[in-house]
Amino acid sequence: MMEIGAITSYIDVAQVVLYVFWLFFFSLVFYLRQEDKREGYPLEPDPAVPSDHFKRRMEGFPPLPKPKTFRMHDGRTQQAPRAGDHDPQVKAEPLEHWPGSPLVPTGNPMLDAVGPASYAQRPDHPEPALHGEPRFAPLRLAGDYSVASQDPDPRGMAVIGADGESGGTIADIWIDRSELQIRYFEVKVAGPEDKHVLLPFGFCRINGSRREVKVVSILSTQFIDVPATRNPDQVTQLEEDRIMAYYGSGHLYATPQRQEPLL
């Protein structure tokens, strides 16, 4: 006799478990694929594609998730995806009229946010350190820090560009409170304008004996166009990316010769 409530005699339990696993696995893939669209979507169409089908912004499958509010460690809240959040208009045009054609900047290539000059739209406020203060600060405000006695003090040194000419002098040192190292040099740009810009430490070499700081990515005349900070004593995360992009793009765009083939 069949026991009341037993299902194994007429239902394949292994097959049921398999179907449940398939349903779980599909749901997991759907969830993960939807969650990874909180940043960077919807996609912008290729401007070189003439078809009207690709003129609208592309979302794909699965659709974008509903906005979720994240609580940051400094007390702020941030939503993702953000309503109306998209990259600024690209200041470039396709070189040819076929899909995948490289983009050519239409203005100053080191400021047009294209190719090596591109940057992420990070939050436009300073990155906080452990206790909430701005992570990066000049030594004039960070009195607890100083240059080691066995190292040359770069303040007052000339900043030499890739053309061998001076583009300014080091006015101050910006330190990283979280990692206890130099992150930027503050450069007083040569010229009639009293402009101060930041020079990332990784883009320069210090020659203590000659009292020079060498920068090979840009020319001496291009320091004047380095994106400035809104606050002379702070740098926001967005400003950091723009500054890094400017110096990094100089390896390709600083001179016309750098855009030519080696052979």
C-alpha cells in the first residue's frame, strides 16, 4: 500500500530538484546582471552609426534596476542609478563614417575628455580620510607633517616641462593623510597670472642636486591649462580625475609628433 502523503512513488524528486536549481540559477544571474547596471547604463549609441535604430540610448536586457539609496561612511546618501545621470556631451567626432571609428577631439585634446584625456564622473567633493577630514591637504594646513631631513625639500624648485623649459615653481606639498605619502605638488605657474595648479607626484622626477622637478608628459607652456581646483586648499574627487587625465593625455597629445607612428 502507498503511504498517505508520499510523493516519491509518482514524482521524480531528482528532476524536481533540478528544475528548482535551474530556476534559482536563472534568478541569480538575472539579479546579478541587473545589479551591475547601476553604473554606466544606459549606453550611449555610436555616433558613427547612421541607422535610426541606434539613435536612442541603449539599455539592454534585463532593464535597469530601480534606484537604490546607499549610505556612505561620512553620512551622505547616494542613489544608483541616478536619475538623469549620464556623461557630458563628447567633444569629439568620428574619424570615418563606419561603426567603431576612432574619435577625434574637436578642441583641445588634453581637455576634451576623449581617449587618454577621459575621466570618470566622480563625486565633486573631497575624498574623506578616516576621521572625516579631507584626505589630501597642503603642508601649510597639515602642520603635523614635514619633509624628512634626509630628503630634498622640493619647495622652491623649478618645474621643467618636456621641452626643457621652466613652467613654474613648487609652492607647496600635498600629502595623503591616509597613506602618509606625498600625493601632489602645488605649482605656481610661471607668468603674469597668479595661478596655482596641482602636479601628481607620479608624473614627475625630483633632481635634488639641480633643484629641478622634471615632468615629461607636458610642455612648460601647458601648465597654465591644468584644471584648477575650486578651493585652493582642497581637491575634489572629480577634480583629481580631471587633473590626472590632463597629465596622462600629454603623453599622446602634448606635441603633434607624439601622435605619429614610431616607424
